[in-house]
Amino acid sequence: MSSFNEILNRYVEFTEKELKEYNNYSHENRPQVKLIDAMNYSLRAGGKRIRPALVYAFCEALGGQMETASAPACAIEMVHTFSLIHDDLPAMDNDDFRRGKPSCHKAFGEAMAILAGDALAVLPFEIIADSQALSPEQKVLIISVLANSVGRDGMIGGQVIDMENENRTDVDEEELRNLYRCKTGQLIAVSCVMGAICADADNETIRAAAEYGLRLGFAFQIIDDILDVTSTTEELGKPVGSDEESNKNTFVSVFGIEKAQEMADKATSEALEWLDAVPNNDFLKELTGKLLKRKK
């Protein structure tokens, strides 16, 4: 039986290989070389590849083949990367470093960074539609759930809520939970859902995957908030203290580190309960625990 690290490394290595295939150079795109370079600069800058790993893990746990999930797994990493490029822009969080390197707009200029993010926002839907491993029904469903998780009611909507909450002193727990659900939870949940779809799971199992992912995303974002206060720029590879500097409302700023950690612990326990509906879930259980205790 493969160890946790062996499985995770297999997922990460497969993701890296497939990402190179999906955004490579060709004779036809020679005039857009700088754009492709900017996309790949951020896309291949590292990162934990947690979202693709969740796609593969749910697919395999439910009896599917990892190769079937290649397009949606790489698609979610492209969407995540586009969000980071745009988040770092001067008009948004104005961060100069990401994953220990200059942010995309510092390396390629603001205009090219915007375009690189835009390109990484739409390429995912092309690679899913063109996938030879997915059925037409799977493609339509995956495109639908992915678009919903990214757009107005998902990550982008969450960013709007986050911006509008800045400098407010009356943000309550319900509003923060809605923010975290949209901004972080939706992308993590849809990673789990897409993996389940790739394995032709039934609706009940797909719902369990979504509920697990939303709770995992909630805990994940709280730990991010805690690390923004307790970690260092060297450890995280990005500036710390940016939430306070931007007057962002987080569970840490509103409730304090100890209470926020308790909420993350509770959400993780709830996530693990939803995993009971998923067979062969040992890897997913261990991943859930490790994300709660991560230091970067």
C-alpha cells in the first residue's frame, strides 16, 4: 500500500506534467509568447497543488482513474492561479511577492499580469471541453459547477464581499462565514465535486463531497488567517500581516487566534464526518488533518 507522501507526490508530479502540456508553445501562438511566459511564471511557481490533489483523490477513492480527472484537476489549478495573479495587483491586495518570487505584475508588468490572469480564467473551460477522457455529460456538469464556483456566487463574489468588508467594524460571524464560503470554500468544494463526477458518483456522494469541501475550505482559510499573523514572510513565501495592513475582517481579527483555531478544529471534524460517505478515504482523512496543522 502506498504511503500518504507517495500518493501526494504522484498527484503533484502528474499535475506538473499535465500543466506543461496544456499551456505550451506552438507555431501558432508564437506572437503570444510573452503572455504564455507570464501564465507559466505563476502557474509553475510551486504551491501545494491541494485542489488538483483533491480532484484526483476523490476520483480514485470512488473507483475512477486519475488520468480521467486530468483536465478538471489542471483547470482548478489554473483558476486558482488566475485568482492569485489578480489578488496581487496594485488595485487589489498590492502584494509584491508570491511563493517567494516577485508577483506576476512585478515580473511582467501590470497589463500583462491582468491578461495572464484573464487567459488562465478561460483556458480551463477549453481543456475540459476538449478532454477525450470525459463523456459529454461529465463535461457539461463539470463546466457548470466550475463556472458557478468561480463567478458571481463563488470566488469572485467572495472577493467583492472581502473588499466591501474592509474598514467595517460591524461584520458578524454569519457574514464572515459567507465570505469564506464564497472566497475559499467554493473552489475547494468544486475540486472534490469534479473528482466525484469524473468517477460517475451518484448525487448523494457528490453532495457529501461538496459538504466536505466547504468545511475543509472554511478551516483552510482560517489557518491562512492565523499564519498571516503568526508566521514569517520567509516561511510563507508572501508578505505576512497584509490582512491587518489592509484592514481586512477575518476570524482572527474579529474573534482572536484561539477562538479562530477552535472554529478551524470544529470545521475539520465536520469535514471528516462527511468523508464517511466516501470509500477508500484514508488519504483524504490524512490530508484533512495535515491541512489543519500546516505551517505554510
